[in-house]
Amino acid sequence: MKKLLKELLITQNNLDAEKVLRLPSYDIAQEVKQFSIEDQVILLNTIPVLKSSKVLQYMSAEEKYNILIHLSENKAKKLLNLQPIDELVDLLLAVHSEKQAKLMAYLDKITKHNVKKLMTFKPETAGSLVTSDFVAVRGDWSVKMTLKYIREHSENVESISYSYVLDSHGYLEGIVSIHELLLAADEEILSTIMMPEAISVHAEVDQQEVVKKLLNYNLAAIPVTTANNKMIGIITFDDVMNVMEAEATEDIQKLGGSEPLNQSYFEASIWSIFLKRLPWLLLLFVAEAYTGTVLKYFEDEIETVVALAFFVPLLVGTGGNTGTQVVATITRAIGIGELKFKDIFRVMKKEFAIGMLLGLALGIAGLTRAYMLGVGTEVAQVVAITLLFIVIWASLVAAVLPLILRKLKLDPAVVSGPFITTFVDGTGLVIYFMVAKILLNL
């Protein structure tokens, strides 16, 4: 493909442009990005405008903007106005105000009106994902008339999987799938074959609710309405896939003990990444200092039985690892709607049982290791019993905290692996030395 694009750069003829038309827009976009901005402009000027607009959809907001400002005003206007409405909203919200104003000036009157309307919705809500490019039909239309309308307007809509039946005031009355239209007789009226109880979402709901509905009902797109059922637009499955990817990325970054990036890794500056990571590291630093305080408090016990110090890394590491495993499982289960706060006692019961089994297994391993080091039976018993208690404690803490945070309407992902590890480090040491004091009569 790169060879073909290089030839197109040199020749700039229609024959090579026709060959490019047959290639996937995504693949073209990935290759075009590798060229200089000057060559990118030449390529998009040479490729037919409809194909160029599709190629542009697979670029980031910054990449789109850089290309558009280097194109002629006429070409930039054409490409912008061919972009799906939701893509335009994402682009405009991603750039600074002066850049936003420049792009707005390129939009035609109707597109600008639709874009401004959609930009009023809060981020991460259904309204922020919506596109107003959908197939809107009337209930008194025949199947033949509807199919003719779809053929004539398919280039201007995001998806033809469903036709949305609206009344004269724009309120949603029902939905007809393309599958049903193709199987129905030409003379049938839409109101007789449509699904009247349409599955939809309100514009204000969280985007995660949209994801759940699309997946639960196996839909290619879902209508977005106002509270009184007036149609706003649709959200397509590809947009939901983007949300799922973004949410997963955000959760993974939070579980790693860092604020999530709002852009790709290479687009993020060194300074912005520094600012994202520093607060959590400072918080964890302060929390880790608590571990030193615990060691200082039990200084006499350590001096009396020096062998106790040998097992500190093993014990706190095991507790942290246990907690990290549990918090990852519980956070994911909460994220997909499997667990709710009402399940907290069931979760505690289950994790206690799992922690007990793991603690016994690791306790035996710890006992064996202690004997291998020749520290004596009493210290070996302290290590084994402590491992049992720490694993149970870490399992319960890591299971309960995410559920409590969800109940408080906070993101469970903030209970990251590093946070759990740090918390269990300090509390695990307290457990260790308390067990030692009791069993060793310190």
C-alpha cells in the first residue's frame, strides 16, 4: 500500500487514485500518517473527496486539524461537512477555542446547528456520543417507499441497520430493522411491522449504561431520546466500542496507580504525564512511610528476635499480591454490572473462604521456607500463622473497598494495585508483630 501511495504522490493521476478507492479507509489512514504533512495534503487532495473524508475519520483530533488547516478552504469545508456529526463534535471538543472557531466557520448552517446542539451534552453521557445522522421515517409510509428513501439517503446517515419511526413532532414511535424491511411485502405500512416499544436511552444517562444496553440487547445502534421520548439521535456500536476501549484503558491506568491520560501516550507531553503520576506517588509515599513507623514501633521485638526481620519482605509482598489479585477481579465484576453493594456480604463470605484456602497453602510454604532458613520452630510458626491472617485480611479489604467506593459513587478503580499493596504492607506488619508478641512472649 505504501508503494501505491508513493506512486500516487508522484503521478497524482486518477488511475492510481481509483486503485486507492478499493483499499480499506483505516489502512490508508495508518499509511498516510507516516508521510510528512505536505505529502498528506497532496494525497488527500488527490484521493476523491468521499474516500478522503472516510480516511480522515481514522485519525486523531490533532492529526485531523493539522491536515485541515493545510488544505485549501474549499477542500477543508467539503471534508468537514462530510464527517459524521459525532466525529465533528469529538474533533471540536478536543481542540482549543481559537481552533474550534476556525473549524466552526467551515461548517454549513444545518451541520453547525446540529453540532452546537450536541456539544451542550455533558461528557461521558449518552448525549455526548450521539449522532443526528440516522434514518427517520413516518409510520404511514409503505415498505417500498421506505427502502427507496434509504437507498437515496444512505450516504448521509451513520447506519441503515434500523429506521426510526417518528411522528410529525419528532417523537419516537417505533423501530424497524433493515432485516424486517427486506422480508416484508412492498405494500405493508411501517406502523404495522415496527417494534413500538423501542429500546432507547435518555441523553443524560452515563455512557456505561449505553454500553450495557447495546450488549445486553445485541443491538447495532440505539436511539437517544429526551425524557419525554423526543428523538435526538442514535449511538452506533462502533462508538460504543470506542467507549469500551477508553473505559478499559482508564481503569487499567488507575489500577496501576496513576491518573488516566486524556490522549494517546505519544501525544501526551512529558510534563502532563509527570503531573498525572506525581499525586498518586506522593500519596503512596506518605502511606509507605507508615510502614516505617510500624517497624520503628516494634523495634524492640526485632532486636530481641532478629530473625523476624528476615520475613518482612515475604509477608508484605504476599499480602500486597493477594490484594492486587482480588481488587482486579472485584473491580471488573463491578464494572460489568455483576456485583453491587447489596452483594457485599456474599462477596466477603466467598473471599474469606478463598483467603482461608490460599492462606493455608501459603502458610505451609512459609513454614517450609522458615525451616529451610533454620530460624527455629517458634519463628516458623509465627510466619505461617501470619501468612494465613494476612492473606485473609488482604482478600477482605480488597473485596470490600471497591464496593464501598461504588456505593459512595466513586470510581472503584481508584483502589489500585499500588494502593492496596501499600495499605496491606502497613497493616500486615502490625498483624505480624502482634502474632510474634503473643507466640514468642515478647
